[in-house]
Amino acid sequence: MLDTLILSRIQFATNISFHILFPVITIALSWFLLFFKVRFVQTNDPVWMRAYRFWVKIFALSFALGVVSGITMSFQFGTNWPKFMETVGNIAGPLLGYEVLTAFFLEAGFLGIMLFGINRVSPRVHTLSTFIVAFGTTLSSFWILALNSWMHTPQGYEMRNGVAFPVDWLAIIFNPSFPYRFTHMLIASGLTASFLIAGISAYRLLKGDDKRAPKLTLKIALTVAAILAPTQALVGDFHGLNTLEHQPQKVAAMEGIWHTEKGAPLLLFALPDAEAKTNHFEIGIPNMASLILTHDLNGEIKGLNEFEGNHPPVMPVFFSFRIMVGLGFLMLFVAWTGRIQLWRKKELSPWVLKTLLFMTFSGWVATLAGWYVTEIGRQPWLVTGVLSVKDAATDIASSNVGLSLIAYLILYTVLMIAYLHTIFTMAGRAVEIEEISDDEITKPVITSAIEGLK
Amino acid sequence: MFEANTLAVVFVALMGLSILLYAILDGYDLGVGILLPLKQEDNSDTMIASIGPFWDANETWLVLAIGLLLIAFPAAHSYIFKELYLPTAVLLISLVLRGVAFDFRAKAAFSHKPTWNKVFKIGSLLASMSQGYMLGMYVMGFESTFAAYSFSLLSALGVAAAYTYIGACWLIMKTEGDLQVQAVAWAKKSGLICFIGILAVSVINPIINPNVFDRWFETPNMLLLLPLPLICFGLFVYSFFVLKKLPAENDKGCWIPFTAASTIFLLCFIGLGFSFFPYIVPNKLTIWEAASAPESLSFILWGAIVVVPVIFSYTAFSYRVFWGKVQELRYH
């Protein structure tokens, strides 16, 4: 029988992994929607409205899944991790509170107008509502990443009788890893949404959709991805250097360095062995890790031996890191290949379209892998140096946690199948709709709640 | 800087306001979900359309209420939700199911729509009942006795009936034609059950909770509090007379049942709050014992003073935009 601690950890990981899939889409997708809407206002070209209408539905669906899976989070801190709030609640509480007060209500309040209000408010107010929703989702990620980053690199607090008290709120919010993590996450969202848009647009083109909208959205998504992918590599590198400074044990696990060494190789593949404290089947580029991390071919990198009993498990961090980086470079390659082909030949070859379709949800995989690197990399701490994960766990019966975990697992599996199925159903339906006529600009098209019936 | 004791009172008031707003606002959309007919397709679309632009913002009040409990009274948060672990899980899963069903029923393949309608209805019902059950257990001080479980089950039915009632009143206000006639009939039935439920809880609660009894029947309190049940009773009677005449010509007074129901919610809430204040966990933990550090609470309070009025104004704006009878819900 698994104990309450391990079950709580699996449950939290399940909930937060499922939850993040939707914000990572909606944060950036909302800005894409704003762009479509603004372009429509500027050009009065109906194709922009067509793009907006199609993607706003996928946005609404993803947003709903994000909202409902997020509600479970606010309960779980108390149910499964009571010591977390008891120890650092004075810090975590206000940050979560500001997220709800400044971001959640803003998003939810204007979402109704954005989704259903275009004929009830002026075009200007509707565009403004779209902007406010985009701003709200981004603001939400600002607060939650401030809290998460504080858990990695806590600052601006003091401990009194084992409880953290705030001393300097600016230092708490803008803690050392926050700017890097926030930027890294926003770009991750941009890439995830770009590949989603590109993948679904490619799906429509492969299905024989000859309308302008999917071609246009594909081009925009590829352009954004081609810019963001290399930027992300650069930001990721800065984030890594920041981690090396503040959490060297995480970097040691990411790079699979068991013993402090000079001129460490960049391991492309290896099989870490926690028992023997070494790697098997190493394939690496000599001195590269030292060069990347210290900008010196013979730079010294601290190994896990310096953090005996106080470092994360190597295997999951090591592999997640490689999956994230590998996917990042694949996205870079595909985005550039596609964008160059589009530039030269004005259209994409079937194999590029198929590759893009295959990579529709590649952003999800990369985002999850990245979060696993940083979160598992923080272990055994929940808040670095302040609270360990096992000290924060609840004492409720493991059977209760087991029961709720099984329920969540079933629920999330069903929802994921329904979500994917619905997205492709909507894309398939869009293929069949006639190309828009000119009077659509003046006369609103009815896309009723029972879409597809009309 | 605010004083620590004042802060605890301010935050419990803010939390109470969020819970009350949640009960009224998400109450009506949960109620509409419970009432969703599985056969009359046309009506079900109109009913869903009446809550479409609002449900998401309505649910945010729950996040704020739970958030405030977590932030301001973390000890109470972990105590309450450890005691209510499984009902909480049921509540969350139901809320997830109905939230997504709302979107899936409109977007998934048409053949799946009846299934998502069912999910929406059952999810709404289970969410309402689990909230009622949790309220019952809270009132009973989380005892594991037969009496406590029975009372909580009664409370589960009571809250579901109350949400159904306010949901029906919402539909009277927002719809017309045969659906409005249907909604009046629903309001009459669920209003009666709701009335019996409130009466039962009001009688049983002081009988089984000696502290509550003392509080209500001490001399000055009793006179001060007497208006609460009297107005509540009066509103029910008044609503029944109004409901008999609805729908009226030119739709006169279609807003009265909803306003009366909201006021009943408010009065019940004040009564409940009065029964337990200053305890945040009945008979175990007061708000002052459970409160977070004053420096943290002050930091949020400054923000809340600025932000909460803004939230109220744009919520009002959103209700104004979608004012009047519901039209077909469309993405533009």
C-alpha cells in the first residue's frame, strides 16, 4: 500500500500537470485572438473575423478546462499540504490572493463579453474586452510564477518560530529566479499556442480546406514560432545560469554530473545510476557543459557529491531536461523549415503539413518536461531551505487520498479524450463551412451555441 | 497598517461576502443546471444561454472565498478541508464535470450532446448537494455521529432545493413564453421544498447545538434577531402570491421572485453567521486564533480595497450588457 505522502504527491502532480496544459494554451492564444481582432478592425477583411471565430471557440473550451481544473488547486493546498500554508502561508497567501483579485475576476468578468457580447457592445468595447482577457491571463501567470519562483529561490522573508514572515514584498515578488522563469513560461506558452494553431491549420489544409483563414493562421503561427523558438533557447540558457547560481544541485542533476569536475562534457545521452553514483552508456561532447555553464572550457561544475542527501533524484530530472531541450530544437527546426518553404514556394509541402500536425501538441510535452525539470529539481524541498515536501504532507488516511486520486485520474483521462476529440471535430466542421461572403462583414454570422447545426 | 484583531474581522467579513455572493450567483446557475430538461432540446439551449456569460465569473467567488479562508485563516482551511476531504473531492469533480459539459455540449459532435446535457445536470446536482452536505457537517462541528450525518443529508437536500428555487426565479426573470411558464411552476415546487428545508434547519440547528440555542434565545439577541425569520417568512409568502400571478401582462414583476430569493439567501446567511461568530471552526477555533500574520493581511487588504470595487463595477457592467430576456447564445 502506498502511503499518504506518495499518494498526495502523485495527486498533486496529476492535478497540476493536467491544469497547466490549458493555461499554457490560453495565455498566448488570447494574444493571438487580440491580434486577429485588431487586424479585422484595421483591414475590415472578413478572413480575420473568420480566424477569430474559429479560434475563440477553442480558446473558450481550453479556458473552461483551465478554470475548473484550477479550482481543485485552491482546495488541495489545505487538504493535502497543510504545513505548506502553516509555514509559508504569510508569503504564499497574499500572492495567491492577488492572483484571484486582480486576474481571475478580470478574465472571468470580461470573458462573457468577449465570447458572447460582440453584438451587444461597440466594436471598441469588444476589442478592449479581448485585450483585458489576454492581460488577465498574463497577469495571472505573473502572480503564480512569482509564488513558484519564491519557492525555488526564497527572498525577502524572515523565520520566526518556524514560520515565514514577509519583510520586503518587492524582494519576495521579484526574487532571483522570477524574471527568468516568468519569461521562459510566457515564451513556452507562445510556442505551445503557435504549434497548436499551426497543427490544427495544417490538419484543415490536409483535409482539403481551401479557404484563406487556415492558410493565414498557419503562416502567422509559423512566423511567431520561428521567432520564439530561438528566443526560448537563449532565455532557457539564462535561466539555466540563474539556476546554477541559486540551485547548483538541480543543474548537477540536469547534466548528470555525479562528481565535481572541470571541463565537464555535455551529455547527449546517458543512463544515470543512483546506486553506483555514475552514468552508463554516456554519449557526450567533451568540455561542452563547462563551456555552456561557465563560459570556460575547463570551468568547474559542482557535482551531486557536494549535496549528499540533499539533492533531487537524477533520472527524472536528467531525462525531462533532454526531452525539453530536444523538443525545443525540433520545434526550432520545423518552424524555420516551414517558414522558409512558405516564403520561397508560397505553400507548404504535404510532409511539412503532416509534421506540423504531428507536432500540434508538442508544446504540451515540452512544457511538462520543463516543469518536471524545475519542480523535481527542487526536491527534497518544497520551499528551498525552508520546508521539505515530506514535512508538509497531510495526515489524513491514505485510503481517502487513494480514492480521490483514482477519481481524478479517471476524470482527467475522459476529459482529455473529449477535449482532443472535440478540437478535431471542430476543425473538421470548419473544413466543410463555405467560404465567407462579403456581406458577412456587415451582417453577423450566426454561429449558435449548437454550432454546426446551422 | 491595520490592527491584528480588526484585520481578522475584516477578512471574515470579506470571506462571508464572497460566500454569500457565490451562493446567490453560482446558486442560480447550478439551479438552472439541476432544472435542465433532458428532453426539450430547445428549452435546454435557452436555459444554458441564460447563464452562459456569467457562470465562469460566478464560480470565481468560490475561488475567492476559499482563497480568503486559505490566506487569512490557514489553520481553519486545513482543519475544515481535512475533515471534509471526500465531500470536497466530490464537489470539485462535480464542478469540473459541469463546467466542461457546458462547453462540450455546444462544441462536441452533435450525437454526444444528450450525454453532456446529462453530465451538466448531474454535475450541477452533485455540486449543490455536496455543498449542502459540507455546510451541514460544518454546522454540526464535524461530528461523526448518526445525527450529524442525517442533518448533513438534510442540509444537502435543502441547499439543492434552494439553488433550484433561485435558478427557477432566474429563469422567470430571463426568459419568456412557455419556458417562463414552466419556470414559474418549478419555482412554486422548489420554493416550497426550500421553505420546508430552511424551517427544518432553523428548528433542528438550535436543538442539537446548545451554543447556538443560547445565542439565539438570550434576551437581547432574541428581540434583535426576531425580524430575521419573520422577514424571511414574509418574503416566502409574498413570493408565493407573486408566483401565482406570473407570468403577468407586459412581464410585470418578473424580477420580484429572484430579488426575494436573493434576500432570503442574505437573511439565512446572516442568521448562520450570527450562530457561529467569532468561531471559524464551530466551538474549536476563533477567527483570531486562526488568522495569518497582520503584515500579510494588510498587504492584501490594501489591494482588496482598490480592486474589489473595480470587480463590482465590471461585474455590474457585464450584467448590464446581457440585461433583459435571453437571446440565442452565439459566439457573436
